[in-house]
Amino acid sequence: DARAEDLNAAFAAHPQTAFYLYYIEKDTDLNFETGEKSGLYDYLTGLLTLPDDHMACFRVDSFEAFCQNFYRTDHHWNNRGSYLGYTQVMALLGRTDVLEPIEEVDLGYTFSGSKAISAGATNVFTEPFTAYQFDFAPETITVNGKPAADYGAQAAYFAHQPETISYGMFYGGDEGEVIFDTGPTGRGSLLVLGESYDNAILKLLSESFDKTYSVDLRYYEAKMGQS
């Protein structure tokens, strides 16, 4: 209720800005044994003062759907889940210039994600790390106010340069602010207020806008030195 109240206040304070909500269901939203869902998305959207067509949800309605779109050893969505999420966000924004993957590649790394780590089973519970390869356009990237060569290290991993891999190392980590600048072409700007799930789709979204600003409010004050 408090989150909905804060969001509604933001909507009211910026009437000139188009707001959209995208909610990602995951294993905490569905009881795999009973099929019962938490209903958090429906509850939240029922409290928000947004048009229905400005809200969408990544649905997880079965254990099979979860296995298709999420890692086994990590709490994040895998490349198939994140790409599906990207296409859904683009549809939500009314954009049709979706970047298509070149190919799906098993990068050859042994991956132990956050769930394996929390269970003390790093390199015991493992899985392959598979990713889609894209032809990203050149862009200027700023991370927490400082120029960066890239966000994440996708090109380096496709070249098999790093020795170890994680979701954040590949796609980009949790930062206070990341700015993607593709140059002025009249395509507008996008502000993404999200958490770690959006790390996997930020570079994809930035392909469709002049500037894309990503802010993670969990880390913004600490990493940017301002509130």
C-alpha cells in the first residue's frame, strides 16, 4: 500500500510524463505444489492511478513456465525470460523497433548463481550459462557519474575472456545510475526505475531511445552521493 501511495504521488507530481508499470512474477509469486498465486500484481495495479494499458506483467503460471524462463541456481530470469520480458516492455511502451538476437550461445562457463551460493553449494549446484548475442549499436555509457567502457561485459564473454561468470558480471551490476546515450535522433528519452531484473534488458531498451536513464533507488544515494 505504501509503494502504491508513493507511485501515485509521483504520477500526480509529473503529469507531463508518461508512466508505465511492468511487474515480474517469479517463484515467490506462485506455489508450485498447489498452483496458488500471491495476487500481488493484481492487488498493486488495483491501487494505482494508471491506465490499464500502461501496466503489464511477466506471468509465471506453472513450474514449467518458471523452468523455461529462470535459472535453476540463480533467482534471476535467464536469457529466454529476459528477452521475453524485453519484448513485453517494448510492446507496453508502444515500440515496434525490437532488436532481434543473432543467435543463442552456450558460452561454455559453469554457472553457480545466487541460490547455489546462499546454500553453500557454489560449484556443486551448477548449470550452463546461455545467452543471446546481439549487434548493439555504439553508445556512450556513464555509470554513477563516471564514463564507462560498457555496462556488463557481454562482448568479452562471447570472446571467452573472463574466467568466471555471473548474471551481474555478464549483463551489468546493480548501480545507482546508468546513462546510455546513443545520440540525438529524436527518439526521446526513457527513465527506468527498477531493480536487478532490469540489468539484463537495459542495453536492449537503450537501442530505441536517444538517452536511457537507469536508476536503482536501493543504491542511488550511496553510489551517487545524493538523494
